[in-house]
Amino acid sequence: MESLSLKKDFPVFDQNDIAYLDTAATSLTPRSVIGKLTDYYNNYSANVHRGVYRLSHEATELYNATREATARFINAEFEEIVFTRGASSALNLVAFGYGLSNLNPGDEIIISELEHHSNFLPWQQVAKKTGAKVVYVPLSEEGRIEVEAFASVLNENTKIVALTHVSNVMGYITPIKAITELAHSQNAVVCVDAAQSAPHLQIDVKEIDCDFLAFSSHKMLGPKGLGVLYGKKKRLENMEPVEYGGDMVETASKDGSTWQAPPLKFETGTPPIASVVAFFEALRYLQNIGFVALKEHEQRLKKYVLDAFSNIESVKVYNPTSETGMVTFNIEGVHPHDVVTVLDEDNIALRAGHHCAQPLMQWLGVVATLRASFYVYNTLEDCDRLIESVKKAVTFFKEAGL
């Protein structure tokens, strides 16, 4: 993939001379996606599902086309795709819609210290409410989830397995298919946080055989404020909604109410229609590139940076063997927030902090890290700018006696 030819597709670069290396937090938005957002507001702007007039019907068709495209993207069925406010909202929906109704005292929920808070806090809260127990998969010395370690904590009390597909700090790929097979042998339900994998890997939910899977539009070139929850039909049919109101109801009366079939059962009120419609273009953009080409591109940039970092004194990299385009590092003895301030002066957009993964920071023995994440619009020039800026920061803090 010739990365230089893609920057022109992202208007943020028209006004900003920036090396954007924070895709793991949120990706930039291509012109085609922005164009679809404005197209909806300019030419439709009507609500979906409810109106019998032309504009509403056409908006509903666009909305449903994105649901169909999303289903194809992960090899699911139309009825198995629920649109939410984000991956966090989707994971909360599983925890409180399924977990709260199906867990009992003594039941166990398996998670890991790699989890983003969005796949950690909901289960922690559900465990408190139900009397279930949260159990952690022991991480390898490298910080990976391995099948053997997972098997060591799996037992007949395991009811739910909630794991990340790709760590948002380490970038490691979890062997989720093998883990799902083991979990199902104990009749446990598997919920996958795919927020970091869906933008970079070809996902096939039928092959994985997971029960639930969640990801975000905004990490994969789409609009913000939109997430996707995949759920097997039988799981969604038996799951309780957690929000009630317009459009999710089938019949409402003083004596009781019934709900629509999934996925509408979980889409209360007016959905983020423009974002859903525009997400169609984000999916098309990614598919035109192809995940094989994307992986090769990201790995080339990552290796280039790792090779350079290996020759810079006091730079410590935490994930040199990760399979995705993410470099997590620190300058030893310097707080990441101080480092990123220097990098920002050079127009390097880099994430510094705990990355909503404080249990992992505790496991690493640090308060925070720096994280550079690469995507379709990044180039070797971006890498050179990062490398030179890090060298500058090392020199600056060394001369300052830090």
C-alpha cells in the first residue's frame, strides 16, 4: 500500500502539519465518510423506522444498508447487529442485559488485566450486584493471554468469559477462537472486546463462534458516537433490554408491554442515524484497502520505529513482539505526560497515560506509558518525525538532570 497517496483522503491534514499517531484512541475521518454525514443532513435528515413518508423511508433504507454491510463485514446476520453509542455502551449492554439476569452467587466471570476499563468495570459491577466472582487469566511474562493459562482458571463455575481480542496497550492478539471453544465446553458465554481488532483484522464471528462481540466506528475511520454489538440470535432473543422507550416497544399498555425483536429491541429512541449511514463509507474504505495490505503497512512502520528505538538510550519498549501496529514505550525516569509535551511541540500526536487500562499499568509496574499507533494514513516520514522528537526529548530531560 502506498501510504502517501492516502493522506489526501483525510482533510485534517489540509490544515495541520501533524504526525497523527493516536489511532488506538480514535482514527481520523476520510472525506468520503464526512461527505456521507453531510449528505444525510442535506438530503434526508428524517427519522428512521417510524415515518411512512418518502424521506423517512429513504433514510431507513440507508440505515438498514449499513446494518447489512456491518453484518457482512464480520460474517454475521442482519438481525445480529445492534447499533449502540460506542463499544463501551455495547459491552455495558451485555453485562447488564445478559450478565445481570443470568449470574448467581458463586458463578465466575473470567477477564484479564489486559482489559480496557470498558470490559472490566461493567463486569466488576455486575459481580457485586449478583454475588458472582471475577477471576483473572494469569498473563505470561510477556503480558499475553495464552490458552493454557486460560484453561487453568476455567471450570464448571465459569459462566461468562469477557476478554479483549487485541490489547489497547500491548497490541497482542488473543487466541480467542481456541479460548471460545474451551469456554463453550463448560457452557460459558463469551463476550469479545474487538474495539482494537476490528480496525485492523478480518473478523469472522462464525469462525470464532463467540456469543457477543463489540467494536467502535470511531476507531475504524467512521463517525464518533457509534458502536456495534454483535450477538448470536439466541442470545439477543433471551437478553433483557437495559433502556426503554420509543421504537423498541412492540405494544404498550397500562397492563404491560412487549418488546420488538432484536436488534430493534435494544435501539431505544432516535439512533445516531447520520453516523450509522456514514459508517457504511468507512467500511467500504477499509475493504478497498484490504486487511492484508493494511497489516503489511502497519508492521513496516512499526518495525522501522522499533529498530530506531533500540538505538536510543533510555527508551524502554513494552511490546516489541506485538502483532499489530502499536508501540508502547517510556523514556526511563521521565513521566509520559512530560515527554508528550515535548513531542506535541513538534506536532507529534501521541497518547500518554494509563489508556483506560489501570490494572495493566499496575501489572507493568508503571503509572502510565506512551503509545504510538499506526494506521492507513501514516508514513515513514511520520515515523522519522517521531524518532527525532523522542531523541530530542531524551536529550532535553538528560540535560535537565531527570
